[in-house]
Amino acid sequence: MFRQIVPATLLVLMFTAEARSQDCNPKDFTYNDIERVRLDRTTRLMATSLLDASHAENRNRNFEGNAIIYGVPVGLSASDAKAVSQHVLQKSSIDFSDDVKYDYVRSALSLAGVEMYKDCLATRRIKFDSTGSPTSREILFRVRWIPGRPVTRPGKIEFATSRNARVVRVDNNAPAGRIRDNTPTQYKLIRTDNKEAHLGIAIESEDHPFLKFPPIIEPVEYEMVLRRGYGDAARTQGGDLCTDHAYLVAEYRSAAGNNSKYCDLCVVASADGILLPSTAKIQGAQEGGGIHAALDPANSTVRACGKFSVDGPGNTRGIRREIRRGTFEVFEAIPRIRRAAQR
């Protein structure tokens, strides 16, 4: 008989999540581990959206942007990778709660047969792997039973599925409803619709952690667009220019003091886009000697700026501070379908 299947402990992935079962002891996964696992795009987006961006390993590295949005020419910070993944999922109507996403990611890792992922004791007795995608209508998978003791006959195997799914046996190396020990046996999960599907496996009353497969929804395609900053208040005077670039000059008899002349070049995110502050850069000016060029510490996924200024020498002769062509750029991720409609 099938015992009541309880969702196993949530995968940590350097995420902050509390255990949901006394019997399960999951390994901590870092994003490095996830990058080594072959995941479909939907599951990878979910995994990245759950990142603990404050964790040292995640905070101190660049993430491969191309793994999240095809064609991204730059790396992303952990916070940007997390934010853009959340944005894509939301725009794709795959905006599930964190608990639900944890279950989908954990199931996908079980599906991939990740050896270092020991979710519960049962996974040491019941091995489960597949090269299929958890977002497919049909998923081929293999089950291997390792009883841990001598057995004289095939074990009884049972499957529990949601109403929109069924399991069929592909291999015939044991009687129906039975599985030989230490012999990989292939099965197929078949969905009847595109909704969430569930799968439970029990062999000789020992359960594999319950698996959940997400609805079959294709994420919206995004692309990266390089945006250039413009002055908040356009000025066109000689030596005090703040349009698509900063041209600032402070010399004899310029107002004395810090930031005598300044220019903030800013980008505001499109209505359906998201800025990626970790890709922001300033060009044409270097900090030092009364010249200031820096990224605004308040930069966000909604608004990002580069701040330029020069200190005025007042009545001190012989000092000239100049920013000839300071520019600010940042990448924005926007849905590809919107760009196509604009052309």
C-alpha cells in the first residue's frame, strides 16, 4: 500500500528555507551546482529566482547571463540574476509562490538524478533519473531499486499520480507491478493536459520523495537592450552640458566648492522592462583630482544613473577641471515580442 506521501524538505540552493520534515536532510546547493545540472529554462528561472543573493559565494561572482536570457553579452550579479528571473516568470504567468517553486526545482533535480542530492533516506534505496524535461507532456524516466539487503524476488512497485497523468512501463524485465533489484527499469509519465502533474513512487512500502512537475508554460522570450543615460534637466550651455553626455568645465572664477557643475545621466526602465544595475558603466571620466564620476548607489531595476561633477576652483588661477564626454550605459531586459511589435 502507498503510505501518505509528504513533500520532502525544500531544496536549499543557498536559499533560506526551513526544513519541512524531520526525516529529510537535504544537501545545500550553491548556484555553481545548479549551473552544472542540465535544467530546462523554466526550472532554471525558478531556481535562480530563489537565490539567496546575500550569500557570500553568490554575492562575489558574476552569473552567466546567457543562461537566463539568450544572447546576454555580460555577466550579472546575483541580485540582478534573481530579479530578472522573477520578472520573466511573472510576465510569463509562472509566478508561483516560493514554496511551490522549491518543490518544482527539487523535483527537477531528482529527475536529473543528481548524485549529490540526497533528499531523504528513500533516495538511497530508490534511484530516479531522466534525461527528459519536467515541462514536457511525456517524461521518460528510470527507476532503480537498491534494497540494501539480499532479496529473492522482484519488489512490488507502485505509482501515485495526479488525475491528469499516468505511468506506463517501457521495459519488460520483470512481471507487471514488480521491479528487479539493482536493475534500471524504464517508465514513462504521460500527461493528459498542460497542468501541474504529480508523481509518487513506492517500492516495498518505501517512498521516493513526492515529485511535482510544473504546468507546461513557455516562458516569454527576453532580450537585452543597451540603454544610454540622459540628463534629468537638459542643459546646453558651454562647459555645462548635460544631454546624452556630460561636458563639464570648472576653471578660474567658477563657483568654488564641491560639485560646482554636475550632471546626472539616468535611465528609467520601460513599462515592461527591467534594468540590470550590475551591468551599468561610466565612460569618459575618471574619479580623482576634483573630478567625480560614479554610479549612483541608489541604482535599482527601475531607475539607474551615472553621476558626474567637477569641483570649482573659485578665484584660484591655473586650475581647470574638465569632463569632456562622460556617458552612462546600462542594459535593460525587455520581452522580445514587444520589440518585434515596435519594428
